Amino acid sequence: MKTKDILIIGGGPAGMMAAIRAAQLKKDVLLIEKNAQLGRKLLLTGKGRCNLTNIADVETFLEKFSPNGQFLRDAFKVFFNRQLMDFFESKGLKLEVERQGRVSTDKATSILEVLTRELHINQVELLLGARVKDILIDEKKVQAVELADKRQILCTRVIIATGGVSYGFTGSTGDGINFAETLGHRIVPLRPGLVPLETKETFVKKLEGLTLKNIRLIFTDGKKKIVSPIGELLFTDFGISGPLVLTLSGQITDWVKEGRRVAVEIDLKPALSAQDLDNRLLREIQAAPQKIIKNVLKNLLPQKLIGIFIRLVDIGADKHVSHLTQKERGRVCELLKAFRLEIKGPRPIRDAMVTQGGVSLKDIDPRTMESRLMEGLYFAGEMIDMAGDTGGFNLQAAFSTGYLAGEAAAKK
Ligand SMILES: Cc1cc2nc3c(=O)[nH]c(=O)nc-3n(C[C@H](O)[C@H](O)[C@H](O)COP(=O)(O)OP(=O)(O)OC[C@H]3O[C@@H](n4cnc5c(N)ncnc54)[C@H](O)[C@@H]3O)c2cc1C
């Protein structure tokens, strides 16, 4: 039977970083991944461009994981954004700081290449295409893990880094959360985080793939309002997505769960008041009174949106703008300021970018990532009850907790 110092379950960002760190500290490390390849979800990040981290300061980072951010303070003390960027840059990777401080690369594949190379250089043994089925414990101490094919590997330290349950086809199917629960850890119920929203209007399907830039969203339940900053919205075949929607999706999901009727008003021209818009429209009409409305709207809206916009505003597409009544102009301006969609609810957890919930923070020591219940058992990454905002925060948390778990397990 094989014996190892440290065994790591899950070859995502958290598991790979844990393995590299433990191996740097001269431990004999085995990384087990059930897929035939490492980092399948990592390759999807940032639409293949990977928002690796963010240049925000620690306090902002902790806020982005609210209400559980404080748990990450120790991990960030040991390995934060600067160290992560140095790690990759020192290995020749070019990183770019983009809007809202996100740090990205050209290709997520280059991130994976660096990690794979480092695993190799540090002599981490890889076991790919092998699913861990069980963790064997005796007298509250880790003894071994058992694979699906019944092979057992002896070890005194195990780091579980199996991810959440979203995008399950990448391998993240919640196995580690189940192991933790079986071993007596409390599990905070799993919910979708950073998730697209479904709308009642089915016409969105016709807008699928359209990105609206420089817009503002105002979610309302008739009483309360949530106003977004200016940003982007993406139409999907069932509703809306994009950074603004994803960031606010947690709050909106809660509203829907409470039985509130939620709508979103898209302010298509947030820099202009309704009056400014009316003036602008009047100027366009005076400049070209012979034009038909759909051609004038081309100066204000993306082509793909015009047909639906005209239908909603209830004006004939071929009406000459010189024939527009004041009321009709008013309706155009109103719709430009509040393009309204009714929210049905969030997409299922499988379509969420991250999983909220997971192994309770109460059962993990934040200074080491070790279980408070079992000796030699560590957790890292998204399977822990923490979920951050878009913009590189989740990967940083996975790398930081992975690094800390790897270091703590190696030093034990
Ligand atoms: C479409 C998409 C885009 C994203 N973009 C970004 C982004 O740009 N920036 C950002 O910060 N975050 C992004 N995220 C979130 C980020 O990808 C995750 O938070 C991160 O991958 C979590 O890392 P992890 O190592 O904890 O888990 P995972 O990446 O989920 O890795 C877990 C691994 O464990 C393996 N595994 C599971 N069970 C077993 C088992 N029983 N035995 C062996 N192996 C097992 C899985 O196969 C998997 O490879 C995105 C997520 C998605 C879905």
C-alpha cells in the first residue's frame, strides 16, 4: 500500500496551489484529480481569459466576501494578491490590470500551464482520472483515503479541495462537502452565488448574446430599490447576466425567495436625464424630420434592440419622426430610462459561477485551514462556506486558502 506525507483531493486552483506549497516545503505530496486533466473549471474562468485576482486592498477583499470575509484574513496575510501575481509573473506570465482592478491574462490556459509546470518542478505526484470515495479516520485522526476502485493510500494529512457544486460537468460535484458532512462537520446549505437571472419576458431570447454597455440597473420590489453602478448587461436565452447582474444576484435571489415580485429597470442612458433625452430626440428630429423612427433610434440603441424597443413603445417602426406626438416622444424617453423586465428567479445552482454555503467556518481553523474536529484534515477553496464577488476575488481566495492549507499541513 502506498504511503504519502500529504494527500490533496481536487486538482483545481486551490488543490494545485496547496500541492505546490506543501512540496516546496519538501513534503512527499500526491494530488488526486478525478478528471483526466487538471483545472477544468479554471479554463472557463473570465470566458477563457481568467480574472486571476484583483488589485483591491485586503479590507475591500474581505468586504467582497461579506458576511464571511473575516475568515480569510489569515490566509490573505500569508498569501495575497501581490504574492499571487509575483508567483505567476516570476514564471514569465504577463498579467494585465483591467477595469475595476481585475488582474487578467490573455488565456486561462497559460495559468494552468504555469501551475502544471510548478507541480512537476516541485515533484508533486499526480494521480489523474481517480476519484476519491472516502477518507478513513481513526480516533479523530486522518489515516488514509480510499479511491473509487478500492485502492487505499496511507497518509496522515489530507487537504480536501474539491470545489462547490456549480458547473458540475467540470468535476465540481460537491464530493468534499459530502465527506466533510459524513465526518461530522456542519454544512451551510448550498445556494447559487453569482448567478444569471431568468425573466418572465421570453422576448429576451431574441436578444441573446447582446451586451449593453454603460447602463445602470434598478431592481425594485415596488417598495425597495437596489441601484447598481454603471456597467454591463448581457442578454441570455432565458434572461439577463453580466457582471452587474451577477454581483446583485444574491440579494435578488433572497427577494424572490421571500415571495416578493421583483422587476429590473434598465436605464439605457444613465448619463442623461429624461429631459436631456427629450431634448436630444427633438434635436435629432429637427435635423432629419423625414427619417423614420427606427432609423433615428439607431443613434441611441444597438441594432438588435430596436425592433423590440419599438414594439414595447408601441409606435409603428416606419413612422416619420416629424409625426411623433409629444406623448410618443415621452414614451420613448421613459423606456430609454426604464426598460423594464420582470424577474422570475435565479438560474439553478448548476449555472452559478460560484456555490454559496459549504463546510461551516465554525468547524475550520482560519489560521491553518485545519478541521476543528479531525486532526490532519484540511479544507481549501470553494467548498468552504465563502463566496466572493466577480472580478478575480474567488480565484484569489482559492489560491490563498490552498497555499495556507498546504503550508500548514507541511509544517505540522
Ligand atoms: C464560468 C465560470 C467563470 C469563472 N470565472 C472566474 C474568474 O474569472 N475569476 C475568479 O476569481 N473566479 C471565477 N470563477 C470561479 C472560480 O473558477 C472558482 O471559484 C474556482 O475554480 C474554485 O477553485 P477550487 O479549486 O476550490 O475548486 P474547483 O475549481 O471546482 O476544482 C475542484 C476540483 O476537484 C475535483 N474533484 C471533485 N471531487 C473529487 C473527488 N472525489 N476526487 C478527486 N477529485 C475531485 C474536480 O474534478 C475539480 O477539478 C468562475 C467560475 C465559473 C463557473
